Amino acid sequence: MIPALMASSSLVLLTGLIVPFCTGMVWILYKYRFWKMDTLVVDVKTQQALRRYVLFESVHGKPDSVLLTFKEYAKQDRQIKGLLFTAEQDIFLADVVKKYNPLTAVALGTQCGYSAIQLLTLLPCNGKLYAVEHDENMAESAEEMILVSGFKNQQFSMLFQHPIDAIHALSNHINENKVDLVLMDHQPDQYLQALQVLEEVGVLHQGTLILANNIEQSAAKEFMDHLQSHLYFEIISSCQGLIAIQCTKTRVFNYND
Ligand SMILES: C[S@@+](CC[C@H](N)C(=O)[O-])C[C@H]1O[C@@H](n2cnc3c(N)ncnc32)[C@H](O)[C@@H]1O
């Protein structure tokens, strides 16, 4: 009688407490790992609402007005707010880019175009930005935002591609030239692969500046560990999860190996 009672109360304990507790813990761990990654992508409805707002409310041909209008919209939309750089990151990015004075830049993960427009304002007139966005709707919208800001076709190219495919394509586009600045603002778990492919195709040079966003996310850990153990890259400074890295050396890859 007593063992049967103990067995049934253990069953109650198992099903009533332990199973829900374990399920809850698994859910919390899952959310912790993937929540930030979910917020990196906006749905088409939000994207279109932002697009319309910027088209109606900004002064066309004035990049500062377009950027400010993005920020205005972000006040009423937390999802967009989470995607744009903060005021501190804007200043950090502008300072570090001015110091390195790049001519050719690549933005991986263009989404609504905010960071692409900001980079274009910092490049010289003869500079060139390759803005990469794998989602076709977002890429079209970002391209429109860049044009609305007043930038011309010869100042930027929108690559409607996955970042890794775009890096391969870039190595043909830019011929002998190298990339002076890379902004990584796509999925942090893909930063390491992007860095390795950039090295392999030979578009980096000694002095290339790499900016990587959201590096506080666990998905960026492998990338950060790689940087810290790698002699070819030096972390210069950081601001709220956005880091500046300098390429200090380049390697030649032998594809016959
Ligand atoms: C933080 S947003 C980029 C924000 C953008 N730099 C801006 O200023 O508007 C994240 C980016 O990651 C891209 N992305 C999301 N999932 C991806 C994936 N699986 N592969 C490549 N890019 C991805 C999104 O399309 C988006 O452009």
C-alpha cells in the first residue's frame, strides 16, 4: 500500500512539477539564444510602413533628413528602434570611419538602408558602397531609400544576394582594388564565415576597417573567439555591441592545397 502511494505521488510530482519546470527552462534557454536573432529581421508590413513614412516625411535629396525620419519612425516602433544604431553608435561609427577615410565599403545586412545611407554620407564623392541584402523586398526598399537620400547609381551598388555569395561576386567586381571598410550587420552567427571568405577571396588589405554589430549576442561568440586568437586582426574600440577591428596583415590562400 505505502510503496504504491509513494509511486503515485512521485508520478504526480514528476508530471505536475518537474516536467513543466523543465519545459519552462528549455523555453527560456531557447528564447535567450534566439530572441535577439528574431529581432534582426522585420516583417514586410513593418518594412512597408517605414518605407512610406520616410517617403512622405523626409526631405528628398537630404540624407540627414532621411536618417532623422528613420529615427522619428523608430520612436513609435520598437522593432525598428532595435535595428537602427543608437545615437552613441552613430557617433562612434562616424568618428571611426572619418579616421580611416575609406573609399570602398561593403555593408553586409542592409535591411531598411539606415546604415548604408549613414556610410554613404561618410564616403568621399568618388567612393563606392556595396550594400548587400538577401531579402528582395528589403533590398528594393533600401535601394529606394538610398536614392531618395540623393545618392547616385555610381556611388553605390545594391547586391540582392546572401552575404557570402555577395563577397564572392565582389571579388570580381572590384578587380585589383581592395575593400577599405566592411560593416557586418547581418546574422552574427555568420560573421566568422564572412570574415574567412573575405580573407580567402583576397579583398582585405592591411588597414581594412571591419565594423561588426551585435557582438554581445551569444551567436557572435565564435567570431569573437576567432578574433582574439588571430594575429591578423586587432580590436581597436567598441560601443554598445558595435566593434571596430583593423586588419593588420593579410594572408595569401593557395587554392591548390
Ligand atoms: C540588424 S538588421 C540590419 C540593419 C541594417 N544595417 C540597417 O541599418 O537597417 C539584420 C540584417 O540581417 C539580415 N539577415 C537576417 N537573416 C539573415 C540570414 N539568414 N542570412 C543573411 N542575412 C540575414 C537581414 O536581412 C537584415 O538585413
